[in-house]
Amino acid sequence: MQKNLQDLEQEYNLELEKIAEKIKKSKAKKILLQFPDAFKPYSTLIQRELESILKKYKCKFFIWFDSCFGACDIPIETQKIGIDLIVQFGHSAWNYSKSEKIKILR
């Protein structure tokens, strides 16, 4: 049985309000959501909640469904489609300084 958002938030600290504030602060318009494999079944649920929180803020979310092997696995090719911000969901942050054009929020 798939969990709902409330179940996920009881188990994990998703920090969706904090993410929404950082999206607004960065003025990002195209945001890529990147999840570990275990979270991918809940990715659209999380996307819809962020869209609800940010309903007055004009932005578009994209979900990365390719592999994600941890915080160091940054899909750099997203620069070609104009992604402004990557939001990674996972266990720990990684200082990845090679990406100067795309901001990364962990």
C-alpha cells in the first residue's frame, strides 16, 4: 500500500515549507526534483504538495526519474533545458562545486 503525504511526513522530515521558501528566495522558475529510488513512487505526491504551497508563485516542476546514486549524482545535462534549481531529497548533503549555473538545494 502506498503511503500518503501525512504518512511520509511522520516518517521523514521533508521540509516542504522550507523548500518552498528557498525556491521563492532563489527566484527559480524551473525546478528539478531528484529523489532516491525508494522515494520515486511518492515523487508526484511531493510535487503536487509543493505546487499547492507555491500556487501563487509562477514556477514549473520537473521530476528526475533516472538513477540517483546519492548527493553527488547531479544531472548536469539539465542545464540544456534551463533548470534553475535542483532539489535533492536524500540522507545527506554533498558540496558539489562544479555546477555554477544551477543552484542545488539539499
